[in-house]
Amino acid sequence: MQKIEETLRKSVLIGVFVTLAVILTAGCTARGTMTTSTPNLTQPRQAVQPDQFISVVKDGVEIACPKDWYTYSTDPNLFYGVYRLDTIRIVIGIVLALSQSYYDGLVTQGTVQRIAIGGYPAYRNDYTYTLSGRKVTNICVTAVSGNRACHFMFLCDTEALDDYQPVFNYVLNSLKFL
């Protein structure tokens, strides 16, 4: 029975990752069409303020999300998805947590690093690649509480990472499992 539950959890997690990958690489705009615009990276850096966010509660989880960004996710498997420019996105999903040994194995392999988000154990990996000719950084964090896991994916044009990292940190640190 435990093996079946583990297989089911992995299937759900794979489905969420595939959905997130499609959303992150699609270049969606508010109308859902492909775009090729270049981000304006010369905007001055602004301090992150609490009034720039709304509180979103779903599936027993509460997270602060940027309120002036475009929301493009209507997928019921996702908690929330927003984007600012073609290469600046935040996607959040709630999934069944995998076994602790699975996460420990990723840490042992060096695939992820163990961190804490809001007092919850979490696992993070960062990587950089080229998307539509632009260098982008993808930061993935999965926080675990009991049998639930909250998975954050942050995609950012690498040149703008210093400007948008505070937004992502604010979203991450607002996590509350209810």
C-alpha cells in the first residue's frame, strides 16, 4: 500500500512539474499568445512593500503574491502563477509530499540544498539556462509540512535577478501551512 501511495505521489508531482515547465516556457501574455519582447532592465530597483502583495489562501496554504503582476494560471493543480515580463515569473503548486528519504536522497546526491522557509524544512536548487535567446535563472524551492509540499518556481532574466530576488524572497517567507 505504501509503495502505491509513493508511486501516486510521484505521478502527481511529475504532472505538476510538466505543467509548470509548459507554463514557464510558453512565454504567455495576458491574452495567452507568444511574445518576444525584451524586458526593460533599466528600471530602478524598488524596495519591496507589503502593500504590493495580496494574500492568497488555497488548499490549506497561505502565501503573499504580487498583486500588480499578470495572473495567467487557471490550472486547478497550481496554487498561483504570475508574471511581470516574458522572463520574470512566479509559479506555485501544492502537491503531496514525497517520503523524507526521497528528499534526503536529493540532498545526498547534491541535487538540492536543504534550507528552511518560515520554519518549514525546504529544498532548493538554482540553475541558469538560455530561453528564447536570453539567459535566465530558475530557482525551485519545495517546502514540506506533513503530507503536503508547496513548490515554488521562480524564473527571472538573469540580468534582472538582483531587482526581483527581493520579491521572490518576500513570497517565499510569507508561506504558512494552515
